Amino acid sequence: MKTLLITFFALSIASVHSMAQPKKSAAIQFQSNFDPAAMAAANGIKLSDEIIARMPKSSVTSFELLFNLTNASYMRVEDIEDSNEGGGNGGGMRFGGFGGGNKDYYYNFADHQLTEVFDLNDTTYFLQSKLGEAAVNGLMNPQTPPVVEYIKTDETKKIIGLDCKKVIIKVTSKRRIKDEEKEITDQSAVWYTDQLGFDFSPVPSLWTAGTVLAIEGKGTTVIAKSIEYRNVSSRDVNLPKKGTPITAEAYKIKMEQRMKMRGNRNRGQVRTMTIN
């Protein structure tokens, strides 16, 4: 009886110790929701019932974060089948978010390196970035450097079984909208956990610490819906083999050139009028 109790006690201690250790690899499913009418209202834009009726309804997009001990990747998925062959529940078929302005994100934990991967003019580019920096880059035509304020709170809650803390990020900037300069304040609630042991955010501009599992903004939310602890292949979290490095300055120039070309095409359109 004494031997049985000692064995049971040893197994219990081992079980508790195992549960307390950070998981080595997993897949986390995220869901993003965008509501254009709610975003307009949050920005103080009054819309008529007719315009609201013609606006697209809220859209939901699924994303997946895969991570192992050294790397992670985050990209859009289709909820058809598990991303790894033969594995698990709640996954989807991953595909690169290339084209249409979509980006995939790859993280290297050793040097805290974040790489944005995207296609532009039939070329795959690698853009080096950092968590938290794009709060400036993500603004539309900022006229002056924005003021970023980080407000820590005592609020906590569990997301996918993990303890999360809340931080408010306020970005105030001046923007020119329809030839009128306005001061705009964007405020987002960021929920993060320290229990996964690495830094990450589904929106790289909105990050302060830890692994971000939820972001609540104007008319848009991103939240982790489930986590599955399982083996993750290194090929799913490492950068693609082929890609062209690009600097932030070069990327900005390319996007400005693209916007000018679109503007020229729009101005070049000829309207025909028939007079009876």
C-alpha cells in the first residue's frame, strides 16, 4: 500500500510539472471580423439608412498561427481540412495571402525577427519589420508624426484557456481627408499572454508584449478561437525558399507609384454623354 501511494504521488507530481511547462508547438485558429458600417460610426461618420443598406455586411476571415520552439508563421486559411496532413481538429487549408495587399508573417524567435511576405507585380518580396513599429506605417497619409499612447490596465481574462492582460493603444494623428485636415484617434484594446513564451501579434502594429490573442478596434476584431497542441513541421514556419528582400523605403516608393498609376488610369477614363 505504501509503495502504491508513493508511485501515485510521483505520477501526480510529474503530471503537474508537465502541465506547467510551456508547450513546444501548436496551431492556433484566429477569426477576424470587419464591419464597415460600425467602423464608420466609430469614426463619427454619419451614414444614411440607404447608404448603410448598400454597404457590404460584416466579413469574417480565418487565420492560423503555427509555432514550434524556434519559429512561427501566420496566414489566412480556408476551413476545409487540417493544415498538416493527417492531423487534428479545427484546422484548415493554409494558403499564402499573396495578392490583393494580403501578407503572410514569419517570426524567428532567436533574433526577434519579423518578415512580411507578399506578392507585388508577380514578384515575392521579403520585408523586414518589427512588432509595434507599424503603428505609424499603417496610417493613411499621416501629415505629422502620430502620438502613440500605451495604457496598461488591471483587466484580465482567459482566451483559449490562457491568462491574458489588457493594454489600450491610442494613436492620434492628423490626416488629410477630401482636402480637409482632421485629427483622428484610433483606439484598440490588445489582449496578450505570457504563457506561450514568445512574442507575436496578428496585427504587428498593435503589440506591446507577449503573445497577442485578441484585438478589439473600431469596427474590427481579431480573436483566437482555439488551440491544438501538436507537432508542427519546420517547413510550415520557415520563410519560403524564394523571395526578394525589399526595404521599407523601397516598398513605400513602389506603393506610391502604384497609386499614381491607378490615379492616372481613373483620370484617363472618358465619359460619354448622349443628348437626345
